[in-house]
Amino acid sequence: MSRRWPAAAIVAAVAASILFGGSAASADAVRDDQYWLDGYGIRAAWATTKGAGVTIAIIDTGVDGSVPELVGAVIGGTDFSGLGSLNGQKPVGTDGPEHGTMVASLAAGRGTNATDGVIGAAPAASILSISIGFGEGAGTSDDQIAAAVRYAVDKGADVINMSLTRNTLDWPESWDDAFLYAMRNDVVIVAAAGNRGSGTTEVGAPATMPGVLTVAGVDTNGKASFDASSQGITIAVSAPSEQLVGVVPGGQHVKWSGTSGATPIVAGVVALVRAAHPSLDANDVINRIVATAKDAGAPGADAIYGFGLIDARAAVQASVPRVSENPMGSLAEWITVHRRAPSTAVPAPAPAPSAPPSSTPPTSTATPVAPDSAGPQSPLGTILPTVSLLRNVGIPLAVVLFFFAAFVAVVVVGIQRVRAARETE
């Protein structure tokens, strides 16, 4: 039985409003509206690279590669919904089919020429379009996503963009294998935190999964977007999620908001880092993104901004020490603790009920969760015991219990022998 996810679940953001028709005469204003190119160091990073040679997989509603800004950018793809085209370029679904094309334009749009049209954060990167569907006739969303992740890896993706949410903290076991397959094959997975205004009050999977680069959203002033961003301890970085411009099938330009748009901006920056530093593995690429982010909330990582606002120039050009582990946690370790030893884990909360499909702009005025002043935490740390907890508490306790049991056994044997000796006298 398929899960009917809300439109926000393809974290979509919001209903996009038509901005321009797509003619060259009006496209200058489109480029001018891309305030994040200069404000977040993206244009400065292009002095080093524009992402050539890097492939970004867009797992979404399908990317229309025929729009002017994406001609030549989409190099392959497929459909897992049963509703799309063999190459993944037919928009699918009745609620937000344009979503995938908007997302792709912010990741790797080429513009319509050097100065006009929507240009992505990595305008020389390639796009792999993988269409999935939600609702009637599309099959089980969980299974589609697991298959899509594996397909992206097998087809050579360096980055996977997931502007979607399951709206639950937990995820199916099929995702364990698929996401671990991606991570072990050196693929960076970038996921949207979700939008409070669309009903996602806290981050949901895949944004809760250890090792995933989760993206929150900020407004044009760099402040947390109360409508277009959810919060949670697994957030890695923040990026613009309001007053975004994108392209929809047919070539029209639209304005929209949501972490659906913030995520491909970050995925594009990941592509820039991978192109500039081809010898770095996924752990080091993610580390460069979070280590160079500009702190925006409480010192260190917090539940609203993560490690801070992305800085593409610094991520590409700064000197950053290498790491041996993913700063966003280990999915393999989580699986070992949670799936293999369920008796040590507190059951996860029951899945939140899905909201009815909606494509209206978010209107939530929910008060944001206070930032976590304790600094970085392990993903799902408030739900499951950590490995260190098991090591520092569980193992020593087991040793103490062992010796106590041995002592009791010796005492019991001694008493029995004394009684036996008395009975023979």
C-alpha cells in the first residue's frame, strides 16, 4: 500500500508564483534576483571551479531537461513511479510535478546566456534525473526512494539531492541498505529539513539519518525562516530558502520558498567542492561544508542553523584539515546499535499522520524550537543510547554483575558443603 505524502513532503515548498515568462528581455531581472550567488560566496567560488565533471542526482518529480536553463545539463536518468518517462525527464504527479525542474535549476542551471536566466550553484555540473511519485498509481514511496538511491550510485552520481521528507523521525530498513550503499561508495547525500509552514514541524527522514548533510532554510537576511524551515539536532548547515527563483517545465521563471530550494543550492556547493578537490572522500567533502559555515546561532552546531550559513568560497578555497569520520555521524554505527540490538533502544515515536495534499504557501507562525546550547549532538541522540553510553555504562555494569554472580555462586556452594558435612557427622 502506498503512502500518500503531502506536497510538502516533496518538501515543496510552496506554490510557486509566476515571475517572468522566460524571454531574454526579462531574464536580467531573474539573474539579479539570485541574491545568494554573491551573498553566500558562490560566484566567488566560480573563480576556482563551476563543478565540471561532477554529477548531481535529483531524486524528485522528474527534471524537464528541455527548458533553456537545463539544456545539456541532464545526462541521464530513469523513472521509478511507473508514471514517468524512461529517462526520468517527464514531470510526474498531479500535485507539484514542476518541483524537480525547479530544484535542478538551482543546483546546476546554466542560465540562458552569460548574464541571463537562472544559474545554479554548480552551473557546469551534470544532472541525473530520477523521477519518483506519490499517491495513486505510483507504488510505495519508501521502495521507490530506496531503489532511486541505489540507481543514482550505480550510474555514477557524486551527490544525491533529496528535497523531500518522510515526515517521521524513523525510516524503513530498506533505506538502511540503500543509504549505506551510497555512503560506502563515496556519495554525498544532501536532504531538506522540511518546512514548518507546510506541516513539517521537526525534521523527518531522510534528514534524520546519520551521515546525511541536512539543510535548513534562512530568509533574505540570513535569519532562520520560520515558515520555510524545520528544526532538529541533525541539521548540518543553512542556506537561502525564501524569495528563490527557479525554472518550471515550459521555461517560465517562478518565485518560490522552502528548504526544497535551499537543498539544491547546498548540493551545488558540494559539487563545487568535489570538483575543486577530487581526491577528497565524501566525509572530507561534508566536513569542508560544515567546517567553513558561518556560525549564525548558538556557538557550535544548534538545532536551527546547524553549523551555520554556507560559505561556498571558503568551502572551495579554505585550508581545512582532513577527517577520518563523517561529522554528521555514522549510519553503519546507528544500524549496529539500533537494528542489531533493539532491546537497548527506546522505541521511536509513532509516525506523524500525513497532512492532505496542499500546494499553498506556508502560513505557519509556530514558535521555533530553542537552539541546542550544548553544541553538536549525535543524530537521534535523544531517542537512542549512543555507542559511548553502551561502552561506558553498559559494559562496566555487565562486568560488575558477572563478578557479583560469581561471588554469590561461591557463597552458595560453600554453604551447601557445610550443610553436607554436618549431615554426615
